[in-house]
Amino acid sequence: MNKKVLFISDHGDPLAKLGGKQAGGQNNYVYHLALAMENRGWDVDVITHWCDKDAPQTEAFGKRSRVIRIQAGIKGFVSKNEMFQILPGFFKEIEELVPVDQYDIIHTHYWLSGILGRQLRRKYNIPFVHTSHSLGAAKERATGERDERRFQYERTILRSANRVIATTNSEKSLIHDFTKQPAPVDVIPIGVSPTFYPLNQKPAIKQKLDVHGPLVFYAGRLEETKGVETLLKAFRYLIQWGDVPSNTRLILAGGQKEEIGDDQLPIQEKQRSWVKGIERYVQFVGPKSQEQLAEYFNAANVAVVPSYYESFGMVAAEAQACGCPVIASRVGGLQNVVVEGETGLLVNPKDAQDLALTLEIILNNDIIAQRLGKQASSLAERDYRWPNVAARVEQVYEEVLSGETRKRYTSFSY
């Protein structure tokens, strides 16, 4: 009989269209880890909020994996900031819909899910493993915003989980910095889909994408904390300096279709102002499938990840897997994913001039770009393939199951 794991990913539906509202790295991680664990003989159920009204409540994927969507009183989009309020209803509905005691282990994703996992452990005596994906302490460092409630719950979760999986050494260090005596922390990187690999016939791919010169590529949500404004300012400097070919283009993938006009520029006035004066060099292409993103990474001279903070940096790993050099902010997990001088270059966050100068280096030095791209592909093949990641996650599960002394908890309060 296969072992069963219950993933809880409160806002990260693994079947949501990537690049949309709250649909990014966590969704992608949960989806691919579920499939990779399935290939190792596990049955995987994923509990998530019912954010898409048109989606069915239960939806199968892979061979033995399912998404089970929880309404918790609100069917439709609920922001992460509002999700805490519906957790009691979320927990109640899990008990109504899911035979919790049939699972061998629970794996929670993000702190809100960790609250639910902790309560399930207390009530059903099932061990849980936790992956933060992002930490309140990291957000505070990036934005200056401190959510004291989140800090308190994250500390509790990180202490009460049976094991914690951090995706980078930077994240592990941060956990130990702000949490006294956390559960044992294992560093296991995020995997990259097999969709992302170096493609042949790159000139043909560029032709297909209507790219006829050097290409700078960005993939992600169109949010300020993702560094989109910094990237556009940097690209404006490049154009103004005139030190790159006149047919150099910046393409940004991600966001929602309704955020982008027919002219392939943002509809929102603030975002539109970021593009003013360089409209002819910039193209917003909206959300793309993984297959399409792989083509863009292969066509690009460089991918840019200018985030104010990233706990891991999935886009950077995917670009590197395609053999595309990366310029990323010197923050969080990006400092581990992008090996400076080997697979890409790091810049100061929010520093448009630093980013522009670094872009200029890559775009004007084909030999450097090719060397970085080749080394990036080799690194990704070694460290970021899902079968290897799943084997390490399974080892954590097995160690927890073999060494767990189960204790019955009775009290609970939010």
C-alpha cells in the first residue's frame, strides 16, 4: 500500500495559472513536488483555498494526486492578508471533507498552512513537516514592514513542526536568527520542471517569438516588490546611454491578462508611467505557460530577477536550467541560486544604475554570457531536478516517521 501525504497550501493552488494573483513559485513547487513524490510511490492530496470559482472542488492531476479546494466561507479570491480570518472555517471544512487520520504525514506550505498543520498534528497525532516559502523576517528586511502576528505564529510553527525544510542556506540562517530552538532544519532546494532545458535552433525560436535583437527577459508578477520598476528604470538608462544595439528589447511575462492593454503595455497608470519614453523597446506579454517561458529563456540573452526579496528564486533556477545567464538582486535565496561570476551576476536591490551597468556587461560580451549560460545549465542539472529533490524530501519524511514519538495534544486556539 502506498504511503499518503497531505499537502496544505492555503493560497497556492498547484493547478492555478502561473503569473496570476497569488500564483507563482509556491504553486509551482507544490505541483511538481506532488508529481515527483507520486513517482516515488506516494499518494498526494493537496488542500488549498477555492480561489477560482470556476474550478471543481476536487481535481485530479498526475496519476495519484488530487487538489481538494476548501471554501471556508468564501468561494473566490482571498488575499494572503485576509486568509488568517478564515482559518477556523478552513480547519472545520478540512475535517468535513478529508479523512485526516488516513494520512501518514502532513507537509505544510507557508505560515498560514503551518497553523493548520500544527492543529492537525495536535488533534490527530500526525507528524508534520513545514516549508515556509517566505518568512516574515525576510519581508521585514525587504520592505521594512513588520507583521507581529505573523512573527509569533511562524516562531511557533518552526518550533512545533517535526522537521523544517528550507530551500536555501540563507533561509536556514534566517530561521535560526529569529527562532530560538527551531525544529531540525534541512536545506533542500526547489526543483526545476523538465520543461526547462537548453533548446536547439535558438535562431528559429527567436524568429517564432518575433525577437530580432538582444533580449532582456523578466518573468513574474507585475508587483513593485518584484523589482519591476527598478528593471524598467535600468532599461531606460540602457537606451539613453546608447551603448547597446538599437534593436535591444525588454519583454516582461506575467501578471493578469486584464492588467495589460492591446498595446502590450500595462493598463494601470502607475505601471504605465514606468514605461514612459521607452514604449517601443518594451513588451508586456501576459501570463505564459511553462513551455512558453522555456522558449523565452532560451531566446533571451539574459534573464533578470530584480526582486526586493526572494526566499529561493524559482525564476532564476528555471532560466539557468535553460542555459540563460541571470542577473539577480543580492538578496535572500537568490544569492545561493545564482552563483556570482559562474552562473550569473548579482546587483544591489532597488539600484537601477547598478542593474543597467550589469546588463550592459552581459549584452556587450557574448563570450561572458555564453560561459555563464553553459555553467548555469550544468548547475541546474546537478542541483535542481525534481527526482533528486523528491528523494531528499522523502528521506526527511521517512526519518520523521521512523523517529516520531507521537504525543496527543488536546488544547487549541487561534
